[in-house]
Amino acid sequence: MSKISRRQFIQSSTAASVGILGAPAILNAANKGDKLRVAFIGTGGINGRHINDTISHGDLCTAYCDVDTNRYANIWKGIARLEEEGKSWLAKKWKAAKPFQDYREMFAKAADQFDAVMIGTPDHSHYPATVLALEHGKHVFTQKPLTHTIWEARQLSIACDRYKLATQMGNQGHANEGNRQIAAYVQGGHLGDIKEIHCFTNRPVWPQGFVCPPGADPAPETLDWQNWLGPAANRPFLGNRGLDDDQERKRGGSYLPFNWRGWLDFGGGALADMACHTMDSIFMSLDPGFPTHVEALNVDTLTNSAFPKGSTIKWTFGPNEKRPGFDVYWYDGTDNAYIDKNGKPRRHERLEELAQGESLANSGNIYVGTQRTLLISGAYGDSARIIPKEDHRALAMELKEKTGDHRPTRVYERSIGHHTEFREAAIGNQPYNFPGSNFNYAGPFTETVQLGNVCLRFPRERLAWDGPNLRFTNNERANELISKEYRKGWNFKLSKA
């Protein structure tokens, strides 16, 4: 009998499984209360939080995957925590979990051993890993941004109801009280009609605006570089070559541990990293639907390799039966914070004008209504307050007289927790679409964010967006950026309805 290579095994096993919709292991009343069996794709970075959340719920890790075996350390830290808490029986179960460096192999060999998948990879691998999870009948929690492209986001939005599995995007601030308070201000009519919303961030805190440096570096022995590349085209590994943080920021060009965020081929820049947090309250408050237009008002040093050092982006949302139209603005990097010619730290002049003398956090939002202005400090919707202070006090007194509470009447119930929402749906205690940032919500949200990254390539050109038909009506070159090419062996597709 002839032997087959590991690569051939993965390709043949994956091909056999993709296109066959698996039945979720835990989704019905008979299984309520069972421990959720979880697999992790990526064990470093944000998945360290997912590991802790899984432990806190007393659930099981039965398989895990990371392209760098050094990252397995987070799993072992989790096991040590279980032992310290006297949960030796659970720690023993976790120790039996199977490690992998290729998630395709994990699905091929161990899919029957887990019910849900937590995906915390670089952005370019979110979609293929999520598709494999859904195709194998697994509930899936995928980090933000949900996808790397507009087309991928539309596909996962469709998948939510097609597969009827628990899904959640990892924009944890969606469960915060701050975003709920913003919705109460907006939907309660306390700002009047919304005219403009301004969103700003201190990102990037990694190199952007660089040109790919020449040469190549040896990949660490613990890293499977080809699997890290995944669906992206082959290229040599680039390390930081012994540079310190400041030198690295100026030169750019390395990939790890998180500089990949600045690369066009792997990340989504400042916008995709933070807009899924900072713009979340817009989708919770206004359910805006598709924008009609998107435009990059300013782009500071976009290259063929990297996202820009700073940008200002504008989305236009048309009116509907519930509200007038409004505009959303985004400021990042050098367009949000800079040093003026006199050496004074400044913010974008429009932000300073709207703040009316109030101090601005590094990240946040300003909602401009026909009656009042709302200032939010931070990327997660927290610390919402009417500005100026006199207007805030006047509204608080008015609300106190009418309702007995100085705060607006809530329109969203308190969340039980972002991870807990997902878990409750995965074990069958709640419907599959119970999580607040399920893919029906997160897909259109991510589409809108990624429209901003497309318009960066066409500065000061107002792109007209036909959302229902997933295309720009006035720029064919922009339409070429709605999707992307996938390397052979990584182009996974969802089952047809």
C-alpha cells in the first residue's frame, strides 16, 4: 500500500468534508447543561482571553491549533489555573486535548471531539477557518474584524440562518452597558435627528505606510510559516532583524507578533482593528442598513504593501422610514492626533470644533443631533455624556422629573456577557441567533467597515455602493477589491442553500 503525504491527507480529508453540512453536537434540549467541548484556532493573543472564559464556565478544551508551538503556552497556563483552583479532573481533560499546527488537519482528524470553535488568527485567516467550522457543524466564535474582505462578510451573514449554528464576532464591547446607554439616548430621541457621527482611534500602534523591505529572514523553528500564510500568496518570512520598537515602527515590514495588522494582505489596518468596536454603537442604535456612498477624504501614505499612516473616511447613509439620512466619519493615525508646527499636540480640527472645549480621549465617538451632541470616551461605548455640561445637567433634570431616573430609558436589556451569550446558544439554552453580535449582525457591520478600506485606494473619490447587489456602480477597479484570490488548498466554500 502506497503512503500518502501529510499534505495529501489534509487536502483529501478536507475536500471530503467541505460541502457536507455536519450536525451540531450540542443544539437541542436533551443536551442542555452539558459541558461545551471547545477547540481553539490560535492560542496566543486574544485567544488567551477565550481560554480563560472557557475555563470560567467549566467547559472542556479537546483540541487546539496554533501555527507557532510556542503559543501553546497559553493552554498550559490554563491547565495550571485549573489545578490551582482544585479542578484536577477538568485539568486532566484539558491535558488530553490534541495539539495541531494546521487547522485543516484538526478538522480532518478531531472534528468529532469538539462542538464549538474559538478563532483568534490574523484577519486573513478568519474566513477559511470559520467556513470549515460551519461546514463541520460547529458553533463558531470569530474575532473581529469578522472577515478580511467585503465578499467574505456577506457570505458569513448568509451562513448564519443557513446553518442555524451559534455564531458570535469577538467585539466584546457589544455586551457593554455603554453601547446600550448610547442606544437609549439615540432611540429615545434625546439628541434629535442624528446628522453626523464622528469616530476616532489612537490606532495604528504598529507600523503602517511602509514599503515592503527587501530580503528574507529565517522563520523561527517553532513556526509553520506556510500555515501562517494560509490563503495568502507565498512569500518569504520577515523578522524585525533585531530592531527596537521605535526603529521597527519607522522601518515596518515584519509580520509578528502583531505587525501583520498593518499589511494589506494580512490585516485591516487601524480601521478594521478598531471600527468593529468604535462603530458598534451606530449599528446598535440606528440599524443603518447599507451605506449609499463611501469616500476617503484624506489618506496619509498608502503603499502597495501597507495601510496608511492616517486617514479620514466618510460613509453616507440614506434616509429610511424611521429616520433621516446621516453621515459617519472616521479618523485614525495622523488624522486623529498630530503635533502642529508650534509643537502643540492637536486633534483633527473638526473633532476639536465638535468637542466644544471638552477633552477628547484617544478613541471615542461624537454624535451630532439636531438638538444635542453626545460625546463618548473610549472605543467600547463607555462614558457617554451630553456636551456641553450645562446641556447634560438640563437633560438629566428633565428625565428625572418625567421618569424618576436621570438616565434615558433603556432599549436593550443588560447582556449576560459576550462569551456567555455565545455559550448559551451553543449548548441549546437559547436560539442560535441569541448572541448579540451573531453573523446576521456582524456580517453587514463588517461589510461597512471593509468598504472604508477599499475606498482608501481611491482618495477623494466618492464611491457609490449598491449594497443589495454587492458592487460599486461607478468604479470597476474598486469592484475588484470586494474579494480576493485564495491560495490552492485554502479556498473553502459554504454549502449551497
